[in-house]
Amino acid sequence: MSAAVTTEHTLVIRGRKVVGGVSEGEAMVTRDRISGWGGIDPRTGTVVETRHELRGQSFAGKVLVFPGAKGSSGWSAMFHMTRLMNSAPAAFLFNEMTTKMALGAVVTHSPAMTDFERDPLECIETGDWVRVDADRGVVEITKKNRKGAA
């Protein structure tokens, strides 16, 4: 007879602060860039972009891990609306700094980081618990591994 055993371990990566603050939550990871203008529903924080791998899922209150922004300058306006409607991500972790991404992070007031020593897309999986301390430039990832045990 086999039983599932859950073990946890913590991984730490360092990066550069874009927006200060400390926040934590469940990770939502995508390798697809996100289009703010027409790609999200700011009322719910749901990705609505037709071919996006996260379509139908909400990033509200989660740590959003992704390559960065795509699309028009309306990106920041849509993410600003998520803040006003309490549907913004708890934090942003992204690889490519652009003016669009920086402004979007600033208007949500969510802690945000980039320029990591290790690629967060390689270290973090959806469902991991992530604590972002952007002021210190530290991301703590609590990995949950499920292993079968006899």
C-alpha cells in the first residue's frame, strides 16, 4: 500500500527591486508574456487572452511569475485598475524590464523584482508558496514536493 508524503524545502533567490515592499502568496507561473490591454479582466484579475496558457485563471492575490509585459502602453492602465478593484497580484517577479512593465508594477503598488541571480521561471512552479521581500532583494520559495511512500 502506498501513501503520499508531502515534504517542503525552501529555496532563496536574489534580484533587484523594482517596487518595494513585502508580500507573499501562492505562485502563478507562466512562460507566456501577458497583455494588459485586452488580455486581462481588471475586475477579477483573470487572464482572458484567447491563446494564453493561463486563460480563465485569476492572478488576484498571487505572486505572478512571468517573462514580462507585451502589447500596448494600455498595459499599465489595466493593471492600475486591478489595484483599484482589489484584483492585483500580491507581487510581480519578471525577467524583462521594460517601461511598460515598470509602470504596470508601480501603479499596482505590489512588490516587484527583476534581474535575478537565477531564472525564477526555472525555480518556481505554480502552487509554490513565495515570499517576496523586494526591499531586501530576496525571494523565498517554499517548494512542496509530493512523493509516494510505501
